[in-house]
Amino acid sequence: METLTLLGSGIWAAASDPMMLLAILIGALVGLLIGALPGLGPTAGVAIMLPVAVGFEPVVALAMLAGVYYGAMFGGAVTSILLGIPGDAPSVMTVIDGYPMAKQGKAGQALGMSVYASFVGGLVGLVGLTLMAQIFSRYALMFGPVEMTALMILSLSLVTVLGTNDRLKSFISLGLGLWIGTIGLDQIMGGPRFTYGSSILLEGIDFSLIAVGMFGLGQMFLALEEGPASRVDMASYSYRSMMPRWIDFIKCRAALFTGSIIGFVVGVLPGAGATAATMMAYATAKKMSKEPEKFGTGAIEGVAAPEAANNSASYGNMVTLFTLGIPGSATMAVMMAGLLMLGLQPGPRLFEQQSEFVWTLFGTFYIGNLLLVFITILLVPILAAAVFVSRGLLFAMVIGVVVYGIYGINLSLDDLLVMAAFGVLGYVTSKLNYPTVPLILGVVIGPMLELGVRRSLITSRGDFSIFLGSSISVFLLVCTVIILVLPLFRRFRHSRALSTEQSA
Amino acid sequence: MSTLKIMGVAAGLALGFATLPALAFEPERDVTIVVTSSAGGGSDTATRILASVIDELELTPVNFLVENRTGGSGSVGYSFVAGRTGDPYLWTKVGVSFFTTPLMGESPVSYTDFTPLAAISVDPYIMVVAANSPIQSLDDIIESGRMISGTTGIVADPALLAQKLQEELEIEVDIVPFGGDGEVTAALLGGHIEVQFGNPSEVLELIEAGEVRAIAASSDRRVPGFDDIPTFVELGYDVVQTQLRGFVMPRDVPEDAVGYWTAIIEQAVASPQWKEQYLDRFNAIPYVLSGAEFQAEMDRRNEEYTELMTTLGIIE
């Protein structure tokens, strides 16, 4: 009850201060833009704003930085849906159903759902952050290398859900992704792997380059082949079509709910990240759906689940920073630097000692979330007009923007070459009907799995029984076995049923 | 809370500092400081604060631009700076990768390809254990004969520290590399590792909140703000390891320019503004060296990293 009072006064303090509202607005707008710009993601966005923000009063500064962060989560969906190019890493999964929807003339519906999913996910994440942060921070600490390994094994088993019916091609694609994930300096032993003496590959391949290259450029290369004839079915982009119909909302309620919960629970874990959360949310939504075959061809739940998850994860990510002073991701490390530069000491006593600061800041999050819904709804029809632009013009512009965004990450021309290489890879794999999603899954999950296994084995000195020594780990491993075995069991029953039918 | 406070304008008091030794070099252009890690990291923060202190004190008519050139584990930024020989308006910040990436043969330039300006501070490390850990002192670790410690990377100071303790305490050490300080702290609090060597500013709050217990400090003297915590040396073990912060320029920069910028850094880090905004806030220890002394310090550190990486089998 006391928490609610504190939160209420925090929201009021944030809402009644025009300076604060302006900061939230600027942060959210910058975030939206950076999120939508392919390549630059939330970490870069917060880092870009940091030197500007530290000139302000602490609450205003942090409200702005956080605005960039959750704003980027909203914005990432825009290019994912309209152009099939993920605006940032956590919106990769949104491409898979969002872009087909746009091609079918349902861009408004998809964008509308992404706004609502972002809002619902954000709200669930916020409630978790503001009302249950202490509980969740303790839970996050229980996830050490052993538990993380088990979670990543569970995530990898999702390839059976995320791949296509061609199992062999799905697994080859996964294997390729796992291999790409090992490129760069080995974090455990320190030596370079598969860099072939090139310093470009030393820090590994930025996930944005892979995502933008494979989805964005790869799809563009494919489309060029189709020629100018195949124009998008002109849909109406009235405000009316922007609003998800209630039936969509009801249809997606399970995907929204599980997406939000998975996003938060995974986002809380230090080192796990929003992208992994969106993959789990998407796979779960597909698994639970009555029509899983529609996923990948424009299922609206396929937009709802990952968008709810990445927004929810963004608040989950803040839990350990505010309760313990532990940044759980690169973006949070930048936020923490901001706190320190402003003379605020993040740590377990922040809630007590800087109570007003924390609650006002949390208040700004609620306002920012609501604000973003209005901003995005207003902006989307303008953005959605992109589909009316002829392909020749559009592709040229998009490539310009993509090049700018990717170059902006490190100011490196080498990154552009790497991205182009992935564009070619994306084109080739699509041509040969290899699914892209398992590859992306491998790139994201592989390194976390490898690090988990090796860290665990260092502490146990090579004894594999450590993975059975934790109840969380055992639980997750049992879930994995169930996921893997259940379809086999079903198929077995199905074929037996068939054969009895035939013999009857 | 509605007033806008712009930091740069706030301090018009520091005019007394603006007198410089009469030198031939007169800066005409803005200075670029290349930081090879991303914005918000320790190197970036120290650099930006130094730049803003120099600006606040009006030590020089020109401005400082901090530019993050990341990639290639530092080799991208460092080779950019080293390639601009003779440029008197280009600095870069010394970090761990300044030494380690060239040692691995992954950079076309090494620490000897630069002109030293000045070292400004060292960051000590505080050895901490979780509050519920049975470890109360170094003796407990010696008794158990083994220690599982976390590090921010395998070629990083906490790993070097663990390695040194392995020899000095005659124990076996398992070093688990994580993706950053935050992950190490989370693993420590969750009981997944036993020991962390943390940045003072990050562990101070955890110590005061009773989440972790400090065992020893890695500097040669006690850390400001941690006056009760003994150093390893005081406890009888010859272990000192700190992170050096300093700035260098490309080769062949005219001597008077080097002297000019060195004097500016020295004045800035002697100011109360620097103490308040950096040293006190980040619990860093002032450590000001220039010229040959700074070069000798870098030689020594390079030697240490070479040794560590050879021991770990990363280089031969």
C-alpha cells in the first residue's frame, strides 16, 4: 500500500512538472527515432544522449535517458513491419510476421498491434519493476552460469518450433548461426577464433549487422529479382485501420500476456537480454497457438508476442540496477554511468536514500509509456505511407538509411562490408529455402550457452554433475526434454491412430 | 526540481587557475580525445570529466571533443591515433587494451608508438565476498586452499590479481570471466562465485548495505572512502594491482605542444573540481606522472600483462 502511495506521488510529481514532461518527450522521441533507424539500438541511443543528459538535474536526466531506452523498444517495430528490416536487435522477431502482414496490406493492423503490445508489455514490466523489484532481484541472483546454461538449452530446443518443416535445413541453419556466434575473441580463454587474422572480426560480429544484412538487404535483393510488377496491395491507412480491432486484441490476449511475462522474467536476468526474451516469447506464442502454421506468414500473434516481450524486458532489465546497483546489460551500464556522473550512487540503498528520485523517475516511465502510445499512433500513418513509395525510390532511400545507421554504430566502413556479406548470405539462404530464424537463434543463444557451460565447468573443475546440482537447472532441463519429446510422442500416437483407422 | 542546471556555466570561479607557464606552443584548434571503448564506460567517463574540468577552469582557449572509436579491442582507435603522427591536437586514453591487444598480435601499433602525456589516476580494486560467505579473511582462503573468483574478462586486472594471489597465497585459483562488472557482482551475490575484485565506486554501496564484505584492497595505500580496509601489502602479501588512467599523443608531436598539454592535464587534476567530480565520486587514487616517469610506468605494466598472458597461455 505504501508503495502505491509512493508511486502515485511519483507519477504526480513527474506529471506536474513541465520540464520533466519535456524531458520525457525528448527522450521518447529520440528513442523512437534511434529504435526505428536500422543498426542503432537502445545502447547506442542512451550513450549518445548521455553527455547531453548529464547537464540536467538528475531526475530529468534519467527520465530522458530511460525515455530513449523504452522509446527505442517502441520504435524498433516500425521498420521491422514496414520494410522487413529490424530497427534494432530486440525487434528481429517482429519482422517474421510483421513484414508479411505489411505485404498483405495489413501494415496498419500490424503497427497498431505493435503499439498496443508495446504498451501492454511496458505496463506489465513497469508493474513488475515498481511493485515487485525486490522480489525479482533476488530471483535474478539465483541465475548463475549453471541455471543460465539450462535456460539456454531450453531456448535452443525452441528451434523445433521456430524452424520450418524441413528439419535438416533448420538444423543446418542453426549450426551456421552457432558458428557465427563463436567468431571473435574467446571470452573465456582470450584467444581469437575464426578471425583469420583480421581485426574487423576481433570483437565478434555485431548482431545488428547480421539482422539488418540477412533480413533487410537479403530481402531487398530477393525483391529486385521479382521485378517492379509485384506492388503491394494498396491498403487503407486510415486511423481506423490503425486501431487493432477488438477481435485481434482478444485473439492475441494469450500472446500478449505470456509475451509480457516472459519478457520481464528473462529481462531481469543479468546478461540474458531482450532479444533472447523475444525469441522465447515468439516460440511460446507459436506453440500455444491453435494455428501454428500461420506463424511466419503474417500471424498477428507473431507481432504481439515479441513486441510485448521486448518492452517488458526493458523494465525487467532495470530491476537489478535500481535494487542492487548491478547493471544487467550494456545499456544499463551506460545508465549507471549516468547516475554516477550525476553524483547518485546506485546500490541497495538507492530506494531508501533517494526515495523521491526513484519514485519520480518511475512515475516518468508510466507517463512516457502512455505518451509513446499517442506519439506512435499519430506518427504511424505518416510512416506507413512508405509503402506507397515506388520500389526504386524506396530501396534507394532505405539503403541510404541502413548504411547511415550501421556506419553510425562504430563509424566503421568494415561494418558495412560485413553487413553486405550477410545480405548476400540472406539472399542465398532464402533462395535455397533455408529458414533464417534458426540462424538468428543460434547467433543470439549460442554464445550465452557456450559461456554458461564453460563458466559452470570452471567452477566445478570439469564435473558435469554441476548441471544437476541446482533445482532451477533441473526444472528447466526437464522442460526441455518435454518440449523435445512431446511432438515425437504425438506423432507416434497420430500414426498409430491412422494405422488403426486404416486397418478398421 | 524545475530549474535547469547547466554544469558548464555554473562555475565561473576558477579564473585564478588560468595562468599557464609561458611556452611557445599556442593552440589554435580544438583537441580531439579518442576513447577506444564505448560511451558510458570507465575510460569514457574519466575522459569526459577531465575535458569538462579543463573547460570549467578555462585552462586553454580551445575546446575538447571526446570521440569514441571502438572496435577491434582498441586496435581501431589506437591505430587511428598512432597513424596521425605529429598531430598536436589528438590525444587518446590509455586503457588495459592499450597494452593487451598489441601483445596478442591483433593490432598494427603498440604502446611504444605513442608520446606519453600524463598519467592521472589509478583505480584500485576491492576484494569482496558475499555477506553470507564463510570467508572472513585471507587466512580462510589460504586454509581452504582454493578460491573461485570472477573477472570482467580473461585479460583484465581482476584476472591478473587472482593470478598474483595464487602465487602469493599459495592457493589454487579458478578464474571465471564474465561480461562485465555487473555480471560478476550478480554471480557473487547469488553464490555462484566466491570472490570479486570490484571497482570501489560499485562495491562501496554494497558494502554499506551489508550485501558484501570487503577483505582487502589492491592499491599500495588505503583507498579513500575505504579507510578500514587493509591493503594486501599491509596483510603481508606483495600484491599491488591497479588500473592506470592516463593520456598519450601520437609520435613526433613537437615537444612544446607535449609540454603545453601535459601542464594543462597536471593543472586540471590538481584542482578541487577534479577531486570533487572524479576522485571522490569514483574513489580513484590520484597518480600523476609525466614524461619519462609515465613511460617507465607503461613499460612496467606492459611487462606485467606479457607475463600474465604467457602464464594463461594466450601468447607464447
